[in-house]
Amino acid sequence: MTMQSTIETKIQTALSPAHLEVMNESHMHNVPPGSESHFKLVIVTDQFAGVSRVARHQKVNGILADELKNSIHALSMETLTPDEWTAKGGQIMASPLCHGGSKADA
């Protein structure tokens, strides 16, 4: 099972999201081809209603604790309620460019 599939399964099981996107952004960083170390998540669930952004992220970090400890180097999240998602028009934030440089920069 890929890391992306593992993340999708764990989030689906724990949060029953109305919308879920799991994007492997490893290719945007200085990592070997095929890496699964940098991810962006968009999670829309009623379970985030009345919960602060920090607490939402803590919940997701708890769900993915083993992966964060052993495999995932970077995790970006947008954690929204269905009303917040609708208010944003279903748009997600663009990911920033990697500032870590590349081997070609050396």
C-alpha cells in the first residue's frame, strides 16, 4: 500500500469526510523520484465544527502519528467544515515553492 493510500484510508476511517484530497507533493522538493514524503491534505468534515484550526490539525496529526514519525517529512493541511468549504467555493490554497533548493543549485 502506498503512503498516499494509507493516509486516505486512515482519514476516511477516522473522520468520514464529505471531501478529501490527498496530494503527494514530493516531486516539488529535493527528493528522489517516486518519493512519498511531502503531502498536502484537504479535509472537509462536520467533525471540525466548533473546533479551532490548531485542534483540527492536532487531530489529524494524531491520526497520522506513525506516518509522521516514520515516513512523512512534511504535511500541509486545509481542515474545513462543509460550510467553510462552500464559502471558499471549493478552492484550495496553492502550495508554496520549495525553498530547500535542489542538487542542481550546488
